[in-house]
Amino acid sequence: MDNQTSSKRFINQEFDKFNNKTTTTLKWPTKFSKKYISLWFNSGSSDLPDYKGMEIDLTMRHVKTPDLDVTLIDYLYLGADWMFLRNGQMIINLDGTENINLECHESNTEVGVGFRNAVCENGYYAISKDDLKKVCDAKEVEVRISGDKGYHAINNKPDQKNSEKAILPGDKFLFMCRAFYAGLYEDDTYNAQIEAIIPVGSENAKAPSSGGCFIATAAMGNYDHPVVMDLRMFRDNWLLKRDWGVNFTKWYYTHGPKAANVIDKSTILKKITFIVIVKPLQIITKKLR
């Protein structure tokens, strides 16, 4: 065989020994399929008569050779008319303050056939490791994809294709970037945010023993302490089965690690945290179960 393939949690890597080329592609969780992660245009400005019928799929890829080391955001656009994305760019806004501008490179443009009879445009945007890290570190992102016929935005404004419980486009884009970065660079910095968004039961979700009770773990000094295990079971079997509990867990996974890092460095804070937070919480959870 010409190629050697390996698979990790969120990525597949293929090495072409004849060209000394390693290609890394994003691997979506089974219950978080690429179709599910598709990013629909939900707002923007367009000269086209029915822009809400357009669709764009985004995925990520990394290519490494002796002369090249680049990360790409690939796009596949389907619509009733041309957008001419090759003449535009992708602008990623980070937390409403900083913009990252990526130039478009066209791979192929054609008119599709079959029941959709759609125009198809595909290509890619190259993004540096430093800029990708900035995206992953952001709390919120909005993405504007522009072409000759106007622009469209990927953000967290609900539309007809997003139910109340659906993961919104902006969160999907962040998930994609964080999952790819974590897999490519073997970096667990974003594990908490990734765990919070993967549907419960997905085979790509880690086992309960792999993520969660940061503050309790810091206070007890051991991830497998009975108190920590108790709180973890409460999270998995009670909290995550309620919509507000899922939202709280997402918030906690964002802010909990920072507090845990502070607590972990102080013996006094560990004792205070146990008395004031962990022990009362354990008592409450036992009554709720």
C-alpha cells in the first residue's frame, strides 16, 4: 500500500511515503456527523433571490511535507446561484474585538445535477497555527463569508433550521476548530469545552472518568476520590438529563478549570472549598437523587 493511515479521537492521519506527505483530516463523532455539523447561512446580505436556501459545509485539513506545513478550512457551497466565493474572504471575529482575515482559494466550481440542481463551489482558506489558537481561545466567534454576490454570517442567531436545542452555528464552528487543534497538536487545553458540546452517548465522548469535576478534584486532591466520583455520577445521571443542567455544565466547563488551578495551589483554599462548596454540594446531590 502507498499510504499508511492512523486514527485518533477527532482526526485521521494519512502518510504518503512516496511523496513524504502527511494529511490530517477532521473526523466527526458518529452522533455528531458532518451532516449535523453543516453550517447554514443564517443572516447576511445577498443579491440572490433565495439566499436562505443556501448551504455551506466547513471542515478542516492539515498538510505537511518537507516544504509545506499548512492548516486549511475547506468549504463546500451549494446554492441556487453563484456566490463567487473565490473573489472574497472569510473574516473570523473573536469576542467582538479582533478580526482574522483569511483569503479564499478556489478548488473547483461547477453546476450540480440531480434533484438539487444546485451550483457547487468549493475551495479553502489557509489559517496559521497562531490564528487557529486565537480562535480556539475565544469565547464567542462570528464568521462572515463573502463573495461577489454579498456575504453571509455564521453566528449564534437562531433560524428556521435551528431548533431551541440545536447546537448553534457559532458554537459548531468553535467546536470544529478546538477538536481539530486538540487532535492535531495533542493539546488537551480545550477538553472541557469539547466535552460540553458532544451529545451524551456519542462514542467520541470520553468515559465519565475522563472529564469534569475540576473544583472538587482540586479540593480533594484526587480525581478518583469517593466524593469526586459521587459528584460525577450526579452530573452524568441527573444534571445532564435536564436542559438547564446541560447549560450549567457548559458554563462550568468554561470557568471551572481556572478556579481549580487557583485552589490546587493552596492547602488553605482546598480546605475552605471542601467545607463551603464540595461537602454541602455532595449532601444536596444525595437528596436530589
